[in-house]
Amino acid sequence: MGGGPTASQQLDDPEVKDDEELWRLIAPDWYPADSSTGLRAIDEAAFSHNKQVSALRSSLVTEAEVKRHFPNHGIAALPVAAVRQSGCVIQIDDQPPWPTKAHVVIRKSPNGSRLKPAQILALTQIANANLRVPPNVP
Amino acid sequence: MQQHRHSALEEQLAHLRALSAAPAEWSPSRPTEKVLDIARSLAESGWHDDIPTPSLIGTSDGGVHVKWLRGSRHVSAFIFPDGSIEYLAVENGHPVSENGRLSELLNWLMG
């Protein structure tokens, strides 16, 4: 009986715990106003990518640090458990200027391919429900 | 009406053309002309049927999200940098269909 990790488990980094939060930075363009109601909401464009979506582990970065690099961006907080429940895997992927192990990428489970439209929608809904800092819209 | 739609579409395309071409993780990137042509073609779909003018928003990899919204329903077309397109029909926040042709999805939107 093989007890080794499945392909999904290999792609999903166990170091990122379910009770953590990921921050997706929201560009002003991704926070449009509804043409009829005028209400703003995060658009699915914030989570559409042909490979993977970047995010930051909130336990390893500060809001001030994010604002220093991206003063006009908003911050949507994504509970890790909810991201995984939407059918995604999370991998640590170090990138400057962020601290070690702070930058992660979100991909489709189990094979790590690009997110499907329903997953893009799910992540957008999670982000809209957890918008921590709205973008500075001109 | 048609003129208003044309102006709204051109304004959105001009905004996408003005984006930085540099790849970005946290901001939209300028789409290629090929992607913009596809976005224009999709956006013009259904102009003869009172279908609302969609929003066109750039993605961080140079793709475009085209979105038609009507009441509790919306239809999304995700255009990726290689020109591939994926659709999603949504009602009351729930995915209804990830398949079908755009004309069918827009008919559903207006149904």
C-alpha cells in the first residue's frame, strides 16, 4: 500500500496552514464601479491568469510594507482554508521584495494548471467578502 | 445607442492599450493586439439584441476579462494571452455553465 503523497499534496505546501490568511493585492483597475448602481466590487480579472495567481502570507508581511511598494493597491484577505476548499493548491514561491516564504502562488488542484472560471469566481467572491483595504481609485 | 456603445468600447480598449507592457503580478498588463481584437469581437457580439455593453478589464498576464451583467445574471469571457477563451455563466453568484457558445450564453443572459 503506497503511503506517499498524492500529486495534489505534493503541489500543495503543508507549511501554509489552513488557519492562515493570504493577501491578494488589488489594483485600482480591478475595483470597478457597477455602471448601474455605482457600487464597487473586485472584478474576476484580479484572479484570472494563464499560470498562477500571486498572494502574500499575511503572517509574514505588514500592511505598511505592502503600501510602501504599492501605495494605490487594496488588500483582499483570503482565508487559506477557503482557498483550498475552492479547489486550489498553494505553493511558496519566493519573490523580491517580499520576506522569505511570504510570497505564494495559487493554482488549480490537483495538477497545478491555470484556474478554471468557476475557481476564479470563487476566489473573487472570497476576496469581495474579505476586502481589508480598498484600492485608491482615481 | 449604437454610437454610445461604440464610444464606451473604444474608451475601454484605449485604456487597455495604455497599460504598461511589463509583466506584473499585482496589476493589469497591456494585452497584445491579438487579444484586443478578440476582446473587441466578443464585446460587439449581440449589439443587435439589446445586450448590455460589457466591461473589459485587463489581467496581470495580458489577458482580458469581458463581463456582461444583467440583474442577477452575468456572463464572463476570460481571454488568455495565447488567445484561448473560457466562458462562465453565473446566476445569483452561482456558476450555471462553463460551456457553450457565447451567443447561447448571451441569449441565456437576456432570457
